[in-house]
Amino acid sequence: MRHRRAMGLRALSQRRRWVARAACPPVLAAIYEHWLTSSQWHPANRQGQSTRSARWGALALGLAVALAAGGCAGPMVRPACPVGRSEPATSVLSAPQLVAAHNAWADSIAHLWSRARLTLNFPKGEDANRGSLKRETYDLDGHVFWVKPASPAGGPDALYVHGQVMGQEVFSVGAGAERFWLWIRPKVNTVWTGRRGGAGERRLVLSPSDLAAALGMERIDLGPDDRADLRAYPDQYVLSRESRGADGRRTMRRFWFDRATLRPIRIDLSDLPAVASAKAGASGRRILMAELLKYQRIGRTEVCVAYRVRFYGEGGEEVDLVLRLDGVRLDKKPSPKIFEFRLPPGAKEEDLDAGNL
């Protein structure tokens, strides 16, 4: 029995020597081996008790375990990037790669059906006492319906957003194939409308095309004359795109993308002056700033469900919109009749393109 126990202890000491040599530098291995040969655990000294050797053993074993866990057996290896952090600089995407990743995600969303909660804050007349514009805020319940064209050449998208108070319709903004509209009922009951893509839509604060851009689910198609600049930061990509329309209008869109998910988290849209005006020192006009605050997975697709958007008018007025989506459906296509313009009963119509026909 004693012979078998001695054999077992010898084998155990040999294994401990191997672990110490493999995991630690030579100095620690020597300390640990000295403890093995002088402590009570060595076969030759198994009947003795040594407080000093026990302390040596605790010190050497603790250092061995700690340094082995830290990787002292080999060269230091840089740890992998934690989840949610940016990748090392060697993995920075190019502008075409980032655009391709975004477009693949945007193309996965062909249409959207959702309930919505809206908080709308907009100027309302002038405050005679303060000499500034009055502002009113409305909390509304409604829906968001959006259908994208089947292809970039398939015409404009269709959008309809509406809000109710106590079941009564008081706000809507929408656009179909030919016309757009914005209707605010409280104390105004006016519908601003015009041709899709016309000058009136560009002048309108909170236009359907600007609201669709703020949702962040549109493609980014770089034309041959577009200029794109990409900046990489630790947690974000910032893509600036300058483009020119057929009418000579120059726009600047700036996108902030989360580097971990490649999803847009902020969008700025500005009108730039024409080339001649730019040379004369004229500045552009800011159109909107949108913050995409929260994403939610719908099936296999991530969809932003919380927005905070500020729209800027030509005269300096601002309209603030907080939009929260609930019950999002990507498999339910809205009816085309939703996007047909109808003048609400008793509403006053103001055609913003009446003088441009």
C-alpha cells in the first residue's frame, strides 16, 4: 500500500513539474520545484510538516496559476475586440464597401406597416409679449405606411403618416406617385400640396421626401458625378455625399453609421448653393437632422423603431417630430389607396406649385 502511494505521489509531482515548466518562466519553475522537493508533498518528506515550504508552495502555485491565466507561456497576444466596439484600424471599410453593406440592408425592407406614436412640435403664430414664435405640441396615435419602388427607375416611393387625438384625425403627411400633401388640422385646417418632386415639395417643411430620408431605410446610390468622403472614428463611420439633381440642385447628405452594426444612427440633409452662388459666398440651407435612436429585430431584419427629427424651413422655422413605431410588419404591404390624395372635409388647400405649372 505504501509503495503504491509513493508511486502515485511521484507521478503527481512529475505532473506538477510539467505544468510549472510549461506555464511559467524558469525562475518560477525553479521555485516551484524547490518546494516540491522540500515540502511535505514530496515522497521523500511525506511524513514531515514544514510551514515555510507550505508558504513557498502557496506563493509559487498562486503565481503559476495567475501568470498561466495571463498567458505567460508565450508572447503577448492582443485580445479580440469586445462586442459593440470598433474593429482595429486594419479593418476600416472603404466607402463602396460601406455603401454596399447599407444597401443590402435597405433592400431587405420593401415596405413597412406600423402603428405609431407621434409627438409633433411646431411654430404657431407670433407671441406678442415675447416677440418670438409660439410653439404648440401634440401627442398623437397613428400609423406609418411606406412602400418603396421595385427598382430605382420604378418611380418615387409612397409614404403616408397620420395621427389622431381621441380617434379624430388631425395630422397627415403623405405622397403618392403624382402628388404630396401635409395637413395639420388644429386651428389651421390647411392642406399644403403640390406635384411630386416639384419646387413646392422642396420648400415645404416636413415634406414626405424629407421624412422618408430621415427614416434611414433608403438606398445610397452614388452617381458618376457624386462626391463621397468617408471618415472612420473609433465607434462610427461618417459618410458625406454631395450630389446634383437634374435641375442643378446640389444636396449634401451626411450619414453616421455605427461601426459594430453598420446601421445609420444619424442623418443630416442640407441644400447647397449653386456653383455660381457658392463662388459668391452664399451658404446652403439645412433641411433636417434625424437621430435613429433604437433598433428592433423584426424577423431577420433590424428596423429602427424610435426617431427624433428636426426639420428646418427657409425662414428659420423649425418643426420637431418624435416618432415611435410599434407592431412593425414587413410582410404586410399597405393598400395603394392609402397613398391617394383626398382633400379633408372643410380643409383649405394651398397648392405650392400653382405658380410653377
